[in-house]
Amino acid sequence: MTDEFTKGRFKALALVSQFLKCPSRELLLESIYKDIKEEDLRWVTDRFHYYTLRLLEDVEEKIKHSKESSNN
């Protein structure tokens, strides 16, 4: 999956990760409307945030490794 990342996709993932860090007001209101506890919503968004950060790290590592390989 990391092979599919372009510079633009990497930037987009970083942006999405920032938004997942803290649920938006709109998402919080929607969760109230759908009878979802705030702690459950935060648990889910925390996990999404964690995995997007891990994916960003994987992509960064792959880019670093690729640059090192091309320099040798």
C-alpha cells in the first residue's frame, strides 16, 4: 500500500490525521443525534488517528530507505 503514495497523497494523509486527532464539532453533534457515547467516538477517532500516524511513519521510512538506496 505504501507504494501507492504520491507526495500529494502523503500530504492528504497528514491533513486527515490532524483532523482525526480531535473530532470536529459537527461529528460530535452527529454522534449525539445517533446516540453514540462521546467516549466511544473518541476511542474510534483515537484509533484512526493512531493508524494514520503509523501509516505516515511507514511511508516516511520507505521514502528515506528509497533515497538511501538511490544514493548508493
